[in-house]
Amino acid sequence: MSQTRERALDAAITLLGTGGVHALTHGRVDAEAGLPRGSASNHFRTRDALVAAAVERLEELDRRDWAAMNLPREPTLDLFLDAVERFVEISVTTDRVRTVARYALSVEATHDPRIAEALARGAGLIQEWGARVLADLGAADPQAAMRTLMAYADGLMLRGLLRPGTAEPRERMAAVVRACLGRPGDGPERGRGDPAPLSP
């Protein structure tokens, strides 16, 4: 990807995450990216092409960040909870703009199958990793369990975006994971203190 194209798409994601889909225009992308006027339209002839490329850029960033995460090879309940907590916290703090952009595009995806497909590919990265971990932890139906946990995480992220600083107690997260594992009577692994609150 050329540097100009990458700058334009990162600017498009910033606009989506700060102003919603109506903020996304070729001219505003040029201004946000500090590019000469007409640069975005030169790379993306239509607004639909710009939106589609922004979704693909989100997927690319997701793959890059997911590959960089230090994910456990021998998972335990505690390590899995660590990963869930970290994912939710990063999504509503460091990557807040990207998360809001993804939600904005999710609305567009309800009537644009291309956007829906691209967003689904990004979500599939997390789905497959989580299902493998849950299988190792003993889940009877790892894929279904991970779909439930992803819906739960989506709720936590949306709440975190709307109410910054709101943290889900770790014991409540552990209870949800245990329920998905089919082990409602188990307790979380020992050795952890109280959960740290999410940063505003």
C-alpha cells in the first residue's frame, strides 16, 4: 500500500470514529491526512470505494495488532480473562477511535453486504482464536461459547465508550466465561487481586 493511500485510509478511519459516516468525504479525508486536494478521490473514485477501502484497512490493522499480541500457548482461565480484559480496555481507550469507526461501519453494513463481509473477516480472527482457547479449557461447543463471549465483549465495549471509566468486575467476567464453558460452579483461578479499572 502506498504511503498516500495509507494516510488517506487512516484519516478516513479517524473521521468515521470522530464524526460518523456522514463525516466521511474525499475533501475531509484530504484535510485530515494533510494531503493535497484531490488525493483521496484519485485513489478512491467514489465514496463507496472509499468506505470499502476503509473497512479493509480496519481489517488489516486488526490482523497486525492481533499478530503482535502475546497470546498464551497454554491457556488457563486466568490468562484468558487477562486477554479479554486487555482487549476490552484497549478497545475503549487506546483504540477508541477505531472502535467507534467500526461501530459506525456496522450500521452501514446492515444494508451493504460488502462491508458486512469485511467486518466479519476481522471478527473471525478473534472468533477462531477464542474458540481454540475455549476448546483447550474444556468448552463443549467452543464456537458457540466464543460467539456468546464476543457478544458480551461488544456490550462491555459499547458501555465503555458511552460511560468511560466503567469497569466490569473480574469475577463477573469469570462467571460468564465459566457459564460458557459449562462449569457454573467453578471459581476463577487464584492468584489475582481486584481488577484494575478501565482508563477513561
